[in-house]
Amino acid sequence: MSKKILWLDNDRAQVNPYLETLNEEGYLAEVVTTVTEAESLLNSSRYDLFILDVMIPTKASDEEKRFPPDRTEHGRKLGLYFFLEYKEKFEGDNTQILVLTQRIDLDIRDEFIKAGLPSEQFCTKFALRDVEVFLKKINGLIQSNHEKHDR
């Protein structure tokens, strides 16, 4: 059975090469670029892995009402607040999380860790730029999740 991955990242061009690799490896991977799209899919389907960008701008007024720019530092922390809002759902659905960011921000990383994300699930896109390293990370997260829940 194929493993399902949902990736929320506002820069689709940067994600496309990885998406192609994931699909070639047998994953059913899809990318969404808005919070609204991610919420719709998360509420209608279960995923083995959710990849989350840290910095995501809001795209619609209803997104800004739920994730106000002053609270998210104009999108700089929207990924964190999205994680906090969906954390229980991720846990209930046994969905692993991988948080990716363009640059390391130790304060944001520490906030994710404080919110319950294991530190090894917070990475820079630069650290995972090599496709083999990226696939090893994805395979490891999904495999460990299935082993943990098959017991």
C-alpha cells in the first residue's frame, strides 16, 4: 500500500523536484500552497506524513482571521500555529510531521520542540537538499511511525 504525504509549502517550484522523486519512489505525495487547501485535505483524508513549511503567508481573509498577521509575525510563524492547531489530529491519525524551513531560526525551532515536535523532525531545506538524504529522512520517519503503531 502506498504511503500518503501532504506537503504545505507556498513555494511550489522549490518542492516540485522532491515531489517527483517521492512519486517515483511509490509515495502518493501532493503539495498544497495555502492553509485552506491543507485544512481541506487533512479534514477529508489521512496521511502518513505531513511536511510543513515554517513561513507561509496567508492568502485569504478567512485565513488571516484564524491566523492573524500580528500573531504569526506576518507569516513567519504561521507553520508553528498551524502545527499547534492540528497537533491532536496528527497524533490521532498517526501522521508524522516534518517541519522544513529555508533558514534555521533557533527560536522557532525551540517553539516547535516545546510544542512537542521531536528536534529531529525540524530541518532546513538546505540540510535535505540532496535527494538521497531527503528520501532517507522521509523513509525513516514513515518506517518508525509504522513500527511504533504496529506494536
